[in-house]
Amino acid sequence: LKCAMHLGSTSEMENDDRGESGDCGHASIALVPIAGAGLVVLAVLTYALYSIRVRAKYSHIPSPPMTSFFLGHLPAVIPVIMSDGLLNDLILKWSKDCGLVFVWFALHWPTVVILDSESVKVITKIRYEILYLPIIWFFYEMSHIRA
């Protein structure tokens, strides 16, 4: 097959400097699907490594068994939602299996479920001490400096 540029006169074909093969550079077009497939593989590997990294952060918290590596617990959640069921029923079932504090994943996003009131008090107190006390202390000190 000749390129569209080679459809001219015979004298143009004789003076062509591409050689006898008549190569028009279509080999680079054949690399496009390979490069596209390579990008897809790279994206999947990147997502997989990111998911592993995120899940490693929460590995110390109990979790129901994952139904899918890439989707997390969504294959268990979606049928409950589609059948007009309550997600609370599924969470109650998971709490019987995993305890009062557990984590479940929608894709790579974690959701930590805390059903124990004492744990909520401890977490709230720690958050208050870490976030708000330094701010209160700062403004308290600033008010005494100006006086």
C-alpha cells in the first residue's frame, strides 16, 4: 500500500527520498494503542498502590472481609441500598462480627464506625485537647500581652 502522498505522478515516486519501502511513518500510529494500554496499566497500578497505602493506615482497626480489592465493601453495600434496605442493618450486622469500632471502605475512602459511647467521648476529648486548647491558650496569652 502506498500513502496518499504517493498517488501522484511516477516521477514523484522515483524522486522520493524515503527509499523503496515507501514508509509514510504509520509505525508511530501503531504505537498509540500500546502507549494507551501502558497508561491504563500505570493508572491501575497507581490506584492499587494508593489503595494499599490508605488501607494500611487503618489496618489496626477491625474491618469486615473485603468483597472486592478495587471497590472495597461497595459490592456488599450497593445491593442493600438498591433493595430499599437500610445501611444501618448492614452496619449492625458488621458490628456483631467486628465489634463496636470498625472501618469499611467505599473504593479507597475509609469510614470509621464508632458505636461505643465511651470511645466517642475519648475521641472527642482528644480532638478538643489537640485542636482547641492550643488556640484558646494562644488567644489567652495574646490578651495578657496587650494588657
